Amino acid sequence: HSIFYHVCKDESINTQNIVLKNEYEKNKKLFLDMKKYYQEKILYLNEILENTTKKVYLFGAHLFGQYLIFQGLNIKKIINILDNNPSKQEKRLYGTKFIVKSPKILKDQDNSLVILNAGVYNDEIEKDILENINNKVQIIRF
């Protein structure tokens, strides 16, 4: 819904001959492509959620999780939001009804599914859950 530009004034540059390219269309396309990507992922996830009998958790008490929720992720089967940060645990994820829990609650829950959308941290989080908490948890990541 928004495109932001961050600029800084540099007094050391002679600006008389500088022409800034208008990159609005390029940036708008990047934004719309990202939005389309997430819309497709949400449709995919909603189909899985509709057909699963597993206990469902969404990993990440941050913008990634909030974005999925507010763009249409079916939250009826989601039990909790999971996050490794103790300062977020036992608190409500802003704008939602969900209480954030430690992923350690998966310890004895073999019939669980975790939606993982944590960007560059996906590998680390998935490895921690499967190797240190419960290797029977199904993880859907993107």
C-alpha cells in the first residue's frame, strides 16, 4: 500500500547536473509482485489448513506472521504463535487474539504442523525444532 524512499542530503556533491531516475514504476512492480507471491502462498496454506487434522502453529511473533494473518490466512485452526524470543512469549501478538508461546511446547506434540515464514532465519528455526524439540513436527516453510 505504500512505497517509501529514504534520502540523505550530501552537501559535498554538486547537484546542478544530477538527474534522478524515476523508479516509481519499478518499485511499484516489486511491491505488487511481493503481494501476489504472498496471496498465492496464503491460498496454498489455507488449502492445507482446511484439510489438516493436526494442531497448527504459526512461527514468528513479528511482521511476517502478522502480514499472513491480515492478508487472509485462515486462522481458525491456529492454536498459538511460536517465537524463540522470551520477551515476546506469554504476550498477545499485536492486532490478533493469539498468545505467543515458546516452540518448546511442541516437545510432546507429534501431531503438529508449524507454518514457518521467518525469511533468512527459516533454516536455523527449522533445524532447532526438528533436532532439539520434536523431529515429528511437520513444518511448512516459505
